[in-house]
Amino acid sequence: MVNVALLSKWHVHADDYARQANQNEHIQIKVVWDENVERGQEWAKKLAVPFEKDLKNVLTNPEIDAVIVDTPTNLHKEIIMLAANNRKHIFTEKVLAFTVQDCEEIYEAVSKSQVKLMVSLPRLTEKYYLYAEQVLNEGLLGNLTSIRCRLAHNGAVPLAGNPNGWLPKHFFNKEECGGGAFIDLGAHPIYLTNRLAGPVKAVTARLQSQSEDEVDVNSVAIIEYENGALGIIETGFLSSGSPFQLELYGTEGALLIEDDKIRLKSKLLGEGWYTPDALPSAMPLPMEQWITSIIEGEIPTITENDVQGLTLVNQSAILSQIEGRRVATSEILTVKHCG
């Protein structure tokens, strides 16, 4: 049994992870900590476990094997490194950290303490993604030339009595979040397209906010990949009814995914559009992979490269927005190594 501490209910997915933990026969939630004491006490009561207001007491408790981190993103590095230094395994909401250098420091601490770190990138386990990967690997699209991914919702569309929409107010706190729609919801298109198209060469982004003080709520990035392909990532908090879309175009065909509708056209399959009869089986969710890696030593399919690549695009996009220009990822990586 892996005894787990829940660290904060700040993120909107915290309840989801608590539910996944409770449903996993190998996990036992033992305690809750939260930087917001009132919120943490309420959550602990709901989960019928103790609340501990001192993080040090949680991390030095020998009965605690692992932590699930849903703190504000700007606390990730400090808390995750403290957990690692206390030899606690770590599951965390994306993104891991704001900079590639911070990510590397976290991974160094994790490696030194020989604990397992999992960042939740769940769409890499989905059937549609695995099918897209299969289509590419089988050469049905030829050479990939373009990729586009859109994921948006209406979380910031004003509601009666709530001018911020249904997202919690703190999701618009630039200091805590490091950004808005792009860094949070846009993470999914970023890590999906990174995995399918390969290493990123440059990013040109427009992260649009409704005022100078707010985070972005409607964002687009053009991605240049090292293999010559181009990518378009679209995300936002202002779109009602927007479907999830993942499109791949190549020299021999095209793959269009819109929610649960999948269409493939390939010269290798003849004329017209093809709809697959079956998709690959979904892989275990990130939390399941994390626990399996702790108990059985199995290597997860979600990797450090996926996590670092996500932060690299985010960091490049923010610099592109600030300076109004195309940003080569080599600039970020050069600064990291010089630092």
C-alpha cells in the first residue's frame, strides 16, 4: 500500500485525483495539507482524513510514502523538491515548472533521492492519440508536414453572478498560474503535438488577454519543428461548444480527429476517407502508471522528455508574446546552460 498526502486543492483537477487515488487499491490517502487552511480543513473533512497545517510535518512523516501536488503552479518547484528531498514519490498536475532550468533542477533532486515523479499528461494515454501515433508510424501520412490541435472551453465567459465564468478566480492570477489558457488548457495540445511532430525549433505565439493585468484567455501559437513540419496550437477560455480537434497532414494523406469522430485519408488505402473500425486500447492513466512504477518498477510511458518539452514550448511562447517575435528554442536552452 502506498500512503499518500494530498498537497492542496488549488487546482480544479484536485478532486479528480483524490477520486482516482481512492479508487486505486494500492493507494491510501492519509492526510491533507493546503496553503489555504480553511479550504484544506474542509477538504480533509470531506475525505474523512486528518488535516495538517504544517507542510514540514507532512513531508517528514515516515508513514507518508508519496504526495499528490495540486498547489498553485508557482509553488511546484519548492514543494516538489522538498518532497523529493524527503524521499516522497510525487504525482503532480501539469505544468511541472515555469522554466526548463527549474524542471531540470527538480529532476536532479528526484534522481538523487531515487523517487518516482509523474506529471499528469493524460491525453497521451487516450485511444485517439495512440491511433494517431500508429498512423504516423505505419507511414500512412508519408512525411508529416502540418499538425494542428485545438482545445478550448468557455471557462472565462461571464455568468450571472460570476463575471469570471465558471473557472475559479485564482485561475486568473498571473503570479500563481504563470499564465492563463495557454499554460493550463493549452498544455494538452502542446504535449500531444510535441510527441507526434518531434522536437520544436521555434515558437511564435499570441497570448491574448482582456486587459494588461489579466492572464491570456484566447491564444494561438505557430510551432516550427526540427523536421520541417509546422504546427498550430489553439486554446482559450472563451469558446462555447468548441470541439477538441487534432489534425495531421502529410505527403501521403491526412488524419482528422474531432472529439470522437476520426477520419483518415491515405494514398496507401485507396481513394476516399476511411473510418477505423477499432482504436488501440487506452493505456493506464498517469496515476495508475505512477503507482505501478513505485510498486513494480515499471517504466511509465509519460517521460521526462514529454514534461520538459511542454515547459520549453510554454517558456518560448511567453517570451514570444512579451517581445512580439519568433523565439528559437535554442535561445531558451542556451540561457539554461549558461545559467
